[in-house]
Amino acid sequence: MKILVLNSGSSSIKFQLIETDSEMIAANTDRCLGKGIVERIGTDEASLRLEALAKQCKPQIGALLDHQIALTRVLDALRECGVIADISQVQAVGHRVVHGGEQFSHSVLMDEEVAKAIQLCSELAPLHNPHNLRGYYVARKVMPQVPQVAVFDTAFHQSIPPYAYLYGIPYTYYRRYKIRRYGFHGTSHRYVAYKFRQIFGKGREDVNLITCHLGNGCSITAIEKGKSVDTSMGFTPLEGLVMGTRSGDLDPAILLYLMSKDELSLHDVSTLLNKFSGLYGLSGESNDMRELMASAGKGNEQAKVAIDVFCYRIRRYIGAYSAAMGHVDGLIFTGGIGENAPLVREKACERLAEMGFQVDVARNKGIIGKEGEISADSSRARVMVIPTNEELLIARDTFRCVRGLPHPY
Ligand code: ADP
């Protein structure tokens, strides 16, 4: 089945056309036929970049005045590149949807009722859900006969128990405003955990895992017998690890202090914590780990401190989630930083040998941008690098929802 995976944003659409079915999933031979991004939708200078059948196509620049025109252009481009003969070959559409609230613990076939429920969750993800939904309405217009599926970032974490998802504030706020930990990046954590079990021939029930997704946004998840039991992002994606530009955990009283000292508005505080904090704020230089490592290598102390804070926070969470589960069989690194930065992995695992995580320095240095084991032979738990593939999981979920098959992981 050829499935179009869409990640629709306010002025962009990321897309992949993926071919998958039961046999291909079992043999791990499902594949991406084409992928790309449309940016600056709504302007005269929108751009469409497409890599089709592993070949880079010439970028197209021009007016794409709305998402519907942009999606039509994407389908035309896929046809022109020979990825599809015509639109009717796209048999389903899978949408990345950021927030499914407490309502969605699995991917679902979309209809008007599901769309309404996603709309209701928009209050919890105002920057994402409305645009994800727009992707659905536009695809429904362009391909009215084609089934569509929503795959939620939050769904995997719905198995987290109340003692881990409740905050220590009056319970009434959970009842009234649904303030609780939701967690994000669920598709990525679920994918790498599945891959780990596949590599080692284990079933869901056989292993407890800690998965570290370290990209621009960063989160870490405790997965007990295949189920997320805790995760570092919370009510919003601001909590937890130090990220590119987001602060992660901090004493909430700091906000009050800053608001009174510098007379910051709500908007100022939100911008400060989301856009000017994290690696960027700490280093005063960059949110890009590559640049910070280069800078630290040249002796820049502030860049070094930023990296130290980033790695120490990961280490603390690994310790916390080991305690949460009691026993851990595998630790997985993924995302742009997790896949490509041996230094970060090494520092994040410092002093964890007694806990069961021992990195082999040479192995670690040799695994960059690819799958591989980095643990020492003497390590009790396996430490792995596993490149994430959220789009593939969205395509597989879409296939299963359309066929009415159960979700195996
Ligand atoms: P997103 O969360 O937007 O999907 P990515 O997963 O692509 O982001 O991760 C982006 C991060 O990965 C950036 O901080 C970038 O510096 C980092 N990164 C990419 N390649 C490398 C590398 N070779 N070494 C260190 N960090 C890298």
C-alpha cells in the first residue's frame, strides 16, 4: 500500500510517500519512495523540495497560496518524478498529530468525530494541532476517497500511571484543566523500542528500556514491558531535558522571581523559556550541538558548560528511570544528537557502570548516524544507537488502521 505521511505546520508541509504492507513490515522491507518539504506556504516564494527514489529533484520556487494548493503540488511533483503514475495510487494518508489528550492512546482512522476531538485538544497544543487538522481537511478535499489516519505524539504515553503523570498541585486543576504529564515524541520512543526488541529477538514483555530522543527537542522515556511508564516532557514539551532552545526542568519560582524583577509579561516568559534558553541560552552562542562541540574543542568555556549541563541532565534522568523500573535491559540513543554525538553519549553514561550501563569508548566513537551497539562487553544492559524513523511508524500505523489490524507495538 502506498501511504502519504503528512506533517502539516502553520506554513509548511513535510511529507513522505512510503510503501508498506504486512509482508513488508514482517521482512522490514517497507520503504520511502519520496520525501520532501514545502515551506513558506501562503507566500509568492514558497519552495518545494523533493527527493524521489533517493534522487534529489530540482527545487521549485513560486506562489503556493494555501495548504490545499501546496498538497496538490506535492502530488503533481511525485507524479512528475515517476514515484506514482497518478493520484489514485495513494491509498491512504497518515497524519502526525501532536496532541491527542487523554482521548487517544492509539492511532485512529479519522472522521468528523475524531477531527472534533483533535480540535478540542488544540487548547493543549495551540501551535500544532490546528495545523495538523488543516492537513486532514485539505487531504480530504484533494483525495476524498482516501482513508486518513491520525498518529499522535502523546498516544504512546497514555499508559503512564497517575502517580507519574500527576503534578504536586491541587488535584482540582487536573479535573478542571486536565493539567497532567502527557509526554511527546511518543512515535519516536515507540519506534526505537520496537527496533531494539527486533534486533535482539525479544518480545514486548521481555525487556525494560530507557529511550533518549535527543534532537532539537529532547525527551527521555521509561518503557516497561513495552509500555511507557514515565517520560520527561510533561504538560507541554518544555519540561525535562535541556534542549536546543528550551530550558527543560527548572524551579517554577524562578518564573515568579523573573516576572517581578524584570517585569516580564507572560509572553516574555514563554519566549524566554522556549526560544532563548537551553543550549542556546547557556552557551550564549548556538543551539546547534555541532557548533557547540567545535567551540568547546577550541577552549570556549561557556560552550563546554552548556554541553556539561545537557549531558548531566540526561544522566540524572537515566538514574531516575532506572529507579522507576527497578531493572533496565537497554538504553537507546536516537535523534540528531543521540545518533551523531559520541561525546554526548559518553558523558551521559559517565558513572553509570554500576547501574548497568557501560559504554565502550572505541565502539561509541565508531557509531555515527547508524545503528549499532556501544556498550562494553561487561555492561549489564545493552547501550544502543538506533536512528529513529517516525514516518515509517506513522505509515505502518496507517496501514494497520485502514486494514483494521491490531497494533502490535
Ligand atoms: P529535530 O528535533 O528538529 O528533528 P534533529 O533530530 O535533526 O532535530 O536534531 C537536531 C540536532 O542534532 C541539532 O542540535 C544538531 O546540532 C544535532 N546534530 C546533527 N548532526 C550532528 C553531529 N554530527 N554531531 C553532533 N550533533 C549533531
